[in-house]
Amino acid sequence: RLEQLDSTLHINSYNVHRLFLTAVHLGIKYTEDVGYAAHFIAKVGGLSSSREVNALERQMLMLLKFELYIDPQVFLFLKA
């Protein structure tokens, strides 16, 4: 979804873990009542600081235009 929204974004072995970690963190925040602190996410994900986690989160939300909901039909299509 991100690559479709921003053609300048290139996923590679250097940034895929940051993208995955950010997506999981946002997914947890979106679906759960209680989330994890940014410093914990940074420690678990091997990132330099909670500031980096927060910056990645903001960037991903802006790229997604804050649209975190995925229609079930779209999910099934992408899953296949």
C-alpha cells in the first residue's frame, strides 16, 4: 500500500524492519485499548530512540493519509 501511495519509497533490506515495526505498532494502537510505549518499541526493534519510532509513525500515518482501516474485501484480495 505504501509503495502505491508514494513512488519514491523503495523498500529494501535496510528499511524493511523499520516499516514492519512501524506498521505493527500502528496496528496495535489502532486495534487495542492499551498500546506499548515508544521507548519499548525502540528497544525491541533495535531502533536508536523513541524519537525515531515517533517520527516513523508520523511519516507512515501521513503517507497513509491517516487511513488505517482496510476493507475486508481488499484485505482478502491482497492476501491471495
